[in-house]
Amino acid sequence: LEGDQMTQMLERARLEFGQAGYNHNAWFFGDAGLSIPRWTGYKLGFQLVSDYLNRTQQTAAQARHVNAETVLNTLEVHT
């Protein structure tokens, strides 16, 4: 994701967080018709976890039991 795409895609993803009917294939493999670039889900996930670990000063091993809701409630994506 380039430029402001990370922020834009995060805003779009926030609308679908926790929804059972989200389009997994579109978010993770891309969908030109939905304007979702390839690998968006992976890129957002990596960024969210990285930001969380940096903010909390934890290693991945230390944060292994943190649930997704905790991470999502402290969202802050940097491009």
C-alpha cells in the first residue's frame, strides 16, 4: 500500500471488523472491482500488530495472548 492507501484501507476495514460476512478473499488476495489492492489484509494486520507491540513495548511472545479486540481498540496506523 502506498501513500495514504494504508489509512484509507484501514478506515474501510474498520467498518467490517467483527462482521461475519466480510469478504476474506477480497481483503487478503485483492479485488479490483472493490478497489482493494492485493495483500491488503496482510499489510494492515502486520502494521496493526507492529504498532501495538511498539506502543506497549512488548515482544510478540509477550503479547501472544492479547486478543484482537484489545489491539483494535488501540488502533493507530502510520503510513
